[in-house]
Amino acid sequence: QKEVEQNSGPLSVPEGAIASLNCTYSDRGSQSFFWYRQYSGKSPELIMSIYSNGDKEDGRFTAQLNKASQYVSLLIRDSQPSDSATYLCAVYTGANSKLTFGKGITLSVRP
Amino acid sequence: DTEVTQTPKHLVMGMTNKKSLKCEQHMGHRAMYWYKQKAKKPPELMFVYSYEKLSINESVPSRFSPECPNSSLLNLHLHALQPEDSALYLCASSQGLFEQFFGPGTRLTVL
């Protein structure tokens, strides 16, 4: 079982829609969860961090964490073409607390 | 300021060359990381320095040699690389198990 799993993509949504990105993790002891956005040819950019159960909102982005279900998600409201990128879920896992990434999902927002 | 800088942006080297990648952060972070990223894959952890000491080496070949001269600087020395080592090399820093901030990366091509 992979440590951090994301939906297989790609995901395509129309402009103005809500994009929903999901991630599950296997290490029940994980405490820190992150979403990174990566444009083609660029480095990952941190867009959300979440540490406790519930929702965390920042502008058009909402991260949701459910530790009981080992599930973290990212909602992007009013999606824009500039949101088109690969989104990486990342979780600190294991005894060494390494940041483990999911495979990423490519989001395309259609004008 | 959440900036991590990396030099050079691009590097082309032959298999017999010796070169170094450099990374710098001024956020006061005490953990610094080297990642390797191949196209359409998530970042893959190579090394972790914590308080200027190497704490994680992910069984990286000895042709990659990390160095942490001080709390703000991280180097990656390269020697006798193979064409399959061509990738985007990313540096990141964090304060403990909190957000990791990535630099822009060095695009390495080994001929």
C-alpha cells in the first residue's frame, strides 16, 4: 500500500467551477499535511497546510482534514485557467518524519 | 520572506565533470533538504540536514555528496554522474515538521 495516494487524473473542470482534489494516507501517526501546486517546469509552491481536523480556508482554497478516515482534500472554488497545474499532496510520515508526496494530479481549467 | 535560492538555474555536464549545486535560505530554518524530481513524478527525497548535521541519506549513490557549511547554506557536489541523473534538483527548508519551502531548482543535464 502506497503511503500517500491521490486520485488518478487528469482532472478537467470549466472555469468558475469547484475543483475537488483528494488524498489518502496510510500512517495514522501523521500530524502535518500540505498541498503544493507545481506549474510545468517550475518547483512546487506551498498553497495550503493543515494540522487539525476540519476545514481551513485561504481565499479560494479550502483544505479539509479527517484524521479518522486518513483523508485530506483540497477544494478550489471559482477555478481559473491560472489554476491549471499539478497538485501534490504531501504528508510527514514514518519514524523519520519524511515528507512523502502523492503522485500528483494534473488539473486543467477550461476557459 | 519565504525565499529559498538555488544556483545555477541550469547545468549541463559531462560524465567526467565535477560540479556543485548551491542552495541558500535566510528564514532561520534549521532543516534543509535535497530532492530529485524526474518529469511527471513527485519530488524524491535524497538528503536531510537537521541543525547542520546529515540526518537522512536515502541510499543515494556516492557520486552525490551533500555538504552543509552553515545553517543557511546547502551544497550538493556532483561527480561522475550518469545520464539517468538528469533531473530537476530541488532544495527545500523548513522549521521542524512544518511547511517546507522549495527553491526554484536546478535543471541538470548529464551528457
